[in-house]
Amino acid sequence: MPLAPSHRNVGPGARNLDLPPPFRLVVLREVGDAFAHARTRARELGAGTLVFVGRLDLAEFAVVLEPDESLLVARLAFYAGMVALGNVLADCAPPQKPITINWPDAIRVDRGLVGGGRLAWPDGSEEAAVPEWLVFGAKQECTLGQLRSPRKVSATGAPSGSPKASRGT
């Protein structure tokens, strides 16, 4: 997948994403898959890498994490990521629109499914061991930075009772 320069604008009137020094930005073209890219390259990309897909209809990103805790504890990062997504939506959405996070990974605005999150870790990781990396990824429908009217989108198919788990290489 071709990479765009990290300082590329991603839409009309968009500003450059200026990350603090420990973070690194990787921008994929419109047909990229941020989660898959980050998951398959997590070891080489390293902690703090934000993979972003430059699309106008969908906000899609993934971030590489390098936990200091066992996989059992480190997976709690999923909840922090989902809460952060809810907070961003709350800042952008009209105040009368209810925003909910439905277990385990769906984000709804005014009862319409508009996005969700996923978490991945290396295959073969033991629950009690510290994984080499984690990848938190999310997708959120949007139109030029504004929320669309809610509509049905395909669910992520997460098993009931646990966050969307996707083990990678």
C-alpha cells in the first residue's frame, strides 16, 4: 500500500496533523486499511505510531501501543480508546444527539450505528505475558468533519462479552 507523506493534508481545508515528538504519523491513501496496516507492521512501526487513512467519508485510524503490563491487563487499553472516541464525538456532535458506546465495540449517535473500535495483539501471546505490541483501531462515519445522519452500517461482528479481538502477526 503506497504511503503518503506524513504532512499531507487529508481533505479540503484540512490542517496538518501535528503530533508531539514521541509520536509518528503514517498516512495511507484512500483505499488503505489503517488497522490492518498497523497490525501487520506493528513491530517495525513501534509505539506511538498513528496510522491514518485519508478519506472524506470515514475517519479511520489505528495506533500502535507497546504495553508494560500483561496481555490480561493491557487489553484494558481498548476501553480507554473507546471512551476517547466517545469524548471526541461529544465535542463534535450537536448537544441534543445522544452518543452511546454499546458493548463491546459499537459507537452510536442518536441510536444509529456510526462506527466502532478493535484491538489486536500478536498471535500466541500468553495472557500472563507482556505482549510485544497492541493495536487499537477505530472507524467513524463522517462527512467533511461533520456527523452524518445516523444510518445502518455493517457491525464489526464482535463476539458477545468481550472487546473485538483480532490477533495479528
